[in-house]
Amino acid sequence: MGTPLKVLFVEDSELDTELTTAELTRGGFSPQVLQVETRDEMHSALNDRQWDLIICDYRMPRFSAEAALDTLKASGQDLPFIITSGAVTAEDVVSLLKQGAHDFMDKSALARLVPAIERELRDANVRKQRRQAEARVRILSQAVEQSPVSVVITDPKGKIEYVNPCFENTTGYSASESLGRPFDFTFLDDEREQLIQQLCNTVSQGEQWRQEICSVRANGELIWENVKVSPLTDIDNNLTHYIAVKEDITVRRNYEQQLLRQARYDDLTDLPNRTLMIENIIRALQEAEQHQRQVAILGIDLDHFKNVNDSVGHSIGDFLLKEAANRLSRCIRPGDTLARMGGDEYVVLLPDLENKDTAAHIAQQIVAQFTEPFFIIGRNYYVTCSVGIALYPNDASNPHLLLRNADLAMYQCKDNGRNQFQFFTQDINDQLVERLELENQLRSVVNRNELVLHYQPIYNLKNNTIIGFEALVRWHQPNGTLRMPNNFIPAAERIGVIEEIDGWVLQNACREVGKLLREHQPPLRLAINISSRQLELPDFAQFVREQLHINRIPADQLELEITERVLINDDKATNDNINALAELGVRFSVDDFGTGYSSLGYLQRYPLSTLKIDRSFVSGINQNDNALQLVKTILVLAQGLGMSTVAEGIEDEQQRALLLQVGCEQAQGFLLSIPEAIDEIKQKIDQQL
């Protein structure tokens, strides 16, 4: 049998009560529990039974920890009161500890629960003994000698006549050193005069005075004490003495200070964190409004910092973050605030500005600070920074909007090449709104059935016949227009829905053209663009195999178009998918060839069938000899590797003639045919039979 323990749960979740009870049982207790959810239920429970402790949820639909604490105080009982919660701010915890709560527990981490209860039960017993000692202090002086708290007795003028051993141990002053000295001689000088005035005003009315006081030990060490001073009177109610009971609460106060600091400061850099920065911004905006001044917020993000963490580990990354904080500190003025908001993101608050020139100057200094490498453990790390600037009152009057706008300007810097600073503009905000709206609509574009497919024929230039077609996705808009893929595919890749769109395109293209591919002679081929993310899916090859089987399409009539970037990345899942599909007979082509990476080694490593000559080369062949020579080089390269070529973007007859002249026999472009629905493509194919 475990140690008996009577626990009153103030809790609205039976599951949480059961989990906590199980933890107590594992800790060696034999708990007897009762769960209440309202003030009345708690009041009845306190009156009906004796309890060893109370475990209280922080917030409930009909009750709260603060109200429960008040109910306990009203009962006159001194029971350990432990708060539990899944989410609560440090300020709220500190406030409840000051009101009398004894400890706080995170519901998701109860490993400290049993030791805390054992400690609080011991402390509760100590408090019980202390109260008994204080009640008998007037007549039982020997009990005072054994008191676990400091006891001081003074004459009516506040001169010390007696101190107990605990006082000597706590303060470091012996009884002989203390007698005859003022009661407040250990108080910190900065607080002494004000505290004594408060004490005198209270006890002169015959009331007890209570205060938490910072005192100074004989060795100069600061301690915190909970001091209670009461007047003592004789049988005629004449003042004879004052008695002070002082409890050392240094550990508790340090814990409170630690919680408050953790709530406002970053552990790694010791800089203010987001919470404190918001408070400082609010204060700066209020002062700026009063004095008609400006305030600047600088959002700072380290460029390519993730590469450092990923390559050499978080310990080096943490060292770099601290050194970055030091560099940033050298750029700001007295009165400015530098904060770390998390990760590699910092913010500088520049209050009391006359104009934005000062903000630009400091931002330029910050960018310059990061031109030098970070030398860490014998190695240089090159990390630059991007700085976005938002101004009050021009850009926003709300601290959160100012921070957001500074972030937007900072991300604009990254889009423009990094290692620079940028002021927020309305254009940046408009771009954000448009981008967010686009991304929001994209997330359910497949489910809303808004995508359509058009097909652009691929022609044999010699006889002007269609030999295949490329499936191109369009997004149907509410106004009846079609949004082209270059206006939404990058966003789809950014938010992670490109795989769903690619899958829809492949599935629907195979379904729409399956019959045409099966029946037409000579055989046609279907070309479909595939993103790098699609190829990284472990089951992509199986998905393609299923679509070919369902629509009875021969594998060699499907050609998947991929970019050079896909091949250069050399991802294992991508390689596995490409090899599996190639073994099945699926063809692969390199789209926009020549616009990506310069390495051509991938051409011999992968089973590629076609090189598609980018339209940027084709458009210049009738105007620029270099462009024509480049196209010739690509044709020779493809021929040497046994690959076919398709020229993209033919727009006039001269381009067509030049391509035929240099040996390019396959092409697509507006001169030949615009992308159209499958029915129009079928008509064109039928007309050439």
C-alpha cells in the first residue's frame, strides 16, 4: 500500500484527473480523490472532509484557479494548492504564486508532480508548526527560539530587544550585534525610508503590517523576506513592543524573477524577446504620438543561415546567432532596442526619429556588418542579412502591423537578391494581399473542379503533321478567363499543392486522350510537365503505371517533361522513379533545355529521349547569329546522344525555315497552333488524315 493521500481536484476534465491520479499512484501514493468543477462544489468539499492538498486546473468553463484560490482562503484552511495547465503565461503563474498558490505544473510534463507534492506536504507541515509557534509567542518564548522563521521583538520606538537563532542564521548578524539597533537595519537602503513609513502608518492603527522586503545579509548578500509586524499591548491596551516574523522567500522570489525573465528575454542571446519588444514598441509609439516624431522598425533575417545549421550543426549555428547579436548591437544608438524574435530573425526598434534617413543609415551599417565572415572554430562562415524597414506613422500605427510590414519589406529584399535593405511600400502590401488570396484559392482548386486542360500540338516540320501534343493546365476564373500556369504554378509549388495539381493533370490528360492515343496511326505521344516534388513521391511511378493501365495507353506514348534542376538535385526517390518509369517504357524529355545548369553530365546518366529547345533561343535565331549557332550546337549534341529535339515557341515563318535548314524537324508554337481543348485538337488531327 502506498502513502495515503486525500486529493481534491478542481478540474473539468475527468481524463486529466485520471491521468494525474495514475501519476500519483506510480509515485508511491494511495490517492483518495474527489473532482469538483464549481465554487459551490469546492466549498462543500472543503467543509465536508479533510484534504491533504488541492490540484487545480488554471481555467475551466465555470471556474478558475484564481477563484478556487479565493475559495480556499475563505475556508481558513492551509492546504498545498498546485495549479496545472496545458497553456498559461509566465505572468499569470507569477501572479497566482504571489496570491498564495504553491506551485505550477504543465499537464503534458508531470514528472515533477510527485516530488513537488512531497515538498509541499512537508512545507504545509512546516507552516502548520509555524502558525502554532506564532500563536504561542507571547507566552512561550522558548517556542520562539525554535521557530523556523526569524523573530524580532522591539521596544515601542523600534529598537531591537530580541532576535531568535533563525534571525542570526538568516542575516548573519549575531544577537549581540543586533540588540539596540533599529528594526530596519537589515533593509536595503533604497527601500528603507518608504517601507518604515508604511509600517508606522499601519501598526499605529493596531493592525498587522505585511510586506515582501529585500534585506542585506552581514556578508553583503541580498535576500528576500516576507515580513509580518504586529503591535503587542498590555492588559490596558498600551503598546509595549513590536514583534516581527520574517520568512526567507529568496528561492521563491528568484523563481518568480526567472519566470518573468524567461517571458521577456531570449535564452540564447540574452536579448529582449518578442513579448518585451512589443511592450517597447507600444511605449515608443505613445511617446512618438505625443511629440510628433517617427518610429522605425527594422526586421532583420540572416541570409542562408539554414545552410550553416544543416551542414555543421546547431552548436555552431547558436554561436553564430550570438555573434550576429553582438554585431547588431554595435549598430544601434543608446535608447534603441534590439530583440531576437526567434530562429535567425532579429528586430531593431528606433524610437524618436525626425525622418527616415537615420533608419536608412543604421540599416546600411547593419548590412555592412555582415559583409565580413564569421570565424568560428578555425573556419569562416559567410552569412549576410536582409533588412526591411517600416515607419510609424506612415506605414502603420499598430505594433503588430509595423512588425508585419517590416517583415514584408525584408522578404522583398530576399526576392531582390538578399544582402540589402528595403523600406516598406504599399506595392509590397498589395503584392502580399494578392499572393495570400491566390494561395488561399489554390488550396482547394482541384476540389472545386476549376482546372481545365488545353493541348498544344507538336508538329513534324517536314510534312506539317501533328506527331503529338503537350498537356497544359489552365485555371478557370470566375469572370470566364483562364489563368495561365506561369501565374499560379510557382505559388502552388511554394505552398505544397503542386503534387495534387500534377496528379490531376496526369490523371485527366490520360483519360481525355487515351482513346486517341490507342487508335491513331502512326502513333502519337502525350507530353506532360512534371514537377520535382511529384518525382520525389515514393509511389509516383506506381501512380503513372496505374493511369496507363486504366486508360490502356502504351507506355512509350507518354513523355514526361522535367527540368534540368530536377536532374541536378540527384534525389534518391527521384532517381528511383525515373528508372522505374524508363524500364516501363515511359519517355523523358528535358524542358527549357539550356536555361538551367551548365553541367551536362546528367544527359548521359539518365534515360532521356528528347531535348526541348527553349523559346528564348528560338525567338532570336532570325535576328542573332549567336542564337542560331546555339540552336545548331544543341541539335548536334542531341544527335550525338541519340536524342530527338523539339523547338518551342515558333512564331513566324522565318524561324520555321531556319529550324528546318539547321536540321530541327519537330516544333511547337503559335505559328503552328495555339493550345486548345482536346476536341479542337482531334479535329486538326482528323483533317490531316
